[in-house]
Amino acid sequence: MALDAVGSTNDEAFRLAREGAAEITMVTARSQTGGRGRRGRTWASPPGNLYSSFLLRPDRPAAGLAELSFVAAVAAAEACSGLLPASAGVELKWPNDLLIDGAKLSGILVETEQGPDGRPVVALGIGINVAHAPEGTPYPATALSHHAAVVLEDVASALGAAVARWYGLWLDQGFAPVRAAWSAAAIRPGRPLSVRIGQETIAGGFAGIDESGALLLDLPAGTRRRVLAGDVIFQTG
């Protein structure tokens, strides 16, 4: 479903769910007036970029739904990589950021609500910078147009196909193939990172993700820490 201006494509996906829309219904909008990112942050949504959400009804325990952010990241990376030259490699940063040359390309937001049958309904939101990158962000940002001539409709089509494929694979085979694909596209092992966890900041080297998607960080003392939630910041070195 292609819309013009909406408050949020995730909100539209939930509205469609309450009206009985089919699973994997894709909602896109030319712009959003209330776009949001992780932790309640505002997601700038001017025309020219892709704002999309997928309506999902996974028959899975709620505890495992966080894996869908990795499904979205792998699908978005696959879709974007297929439209870019090999020189513009897409990397993944935990948990679900797409990067090109260290600059952020995409944002992903997984939200859930309870359906009338008691099962979770998921709005899988994926925003991709297609025509332009936002300005004034606290992190470097980029857009597909900085690296190749791309058409917005082609990005949406590629993303829809990739999400359907990876979501189906996750339903059939669980998190293992998603984790393998995410790890293959991730930043290099050992990359120095800092992670903000509430008021605490810890530094170490990237050591991948575990079987549940938690970040593994090798600390200077020689120990390894498992991180369930936090903001990752690149360090030099």
C-alpha cells in the first residue's frame, strides 16, 4: 500500500492489522510527519527517501521477536547491496544499522501490539535514505544516491522481496541463518567500540553476536561481555 503523507508507517501497519490486512502487507509513504526511531528518537522523513513498514503476525513467543530487527537488517542490506556497485559495500552494525563507509544508511524499528486472538502483531519499520541523508545528526549519514543512480520504486520493490524471503526463512529455520547472514555482513571483528548502557559506557572490541542476537564485546582485561541493549559508538583504532 503506497500512501502520501502519514504520521507513521508503523501506525498505518497496525491500523491495517486491526482491519484484517494480510500478513507481510507492506506500507510505504512519501513522507512521515511523526516518524520515529529507536528509543523514541525522531526520524526525519522528507520526500525522496523510503519509509516503509511490514505487517507481520509471527506465531512465535514474544521473547524471540527481537530477532526480527536482525531479519530486517539482513533484508535491507541485501536489497541495497543489489542496487549498488561492489565498491559501495554495505556493513551492519549492532543491532540493526546499515552503514556505507561508516555512515548510517537506514533505520529499523520493531514495534508490537496484541492482536484480538492474543497473538502478537508486529510492525516492522524500515527507513532507507535514498535521495538524501539527514543533516544535523550526531552521527555520519549517507544515502544510496551518494553511491549510485537509484530509483525509489526499485528500492521499495527490492526491499519487499528481501523481507518476504528472510521472514519466511526465519519462520522456517529460526534465527541461525539470519545470524549467519548478519555476521557475514557485519563490521570487522575486533573493531573498537564503546557501548552506552544507561549511565555506563564500556569499551572493547567487536566479537560478533551470540545465538540470541546479543552483542559480544571483548574487554581490555581479556574477558568477554554480553550486551543485550545499548548504543554502539565507533572508536578510532
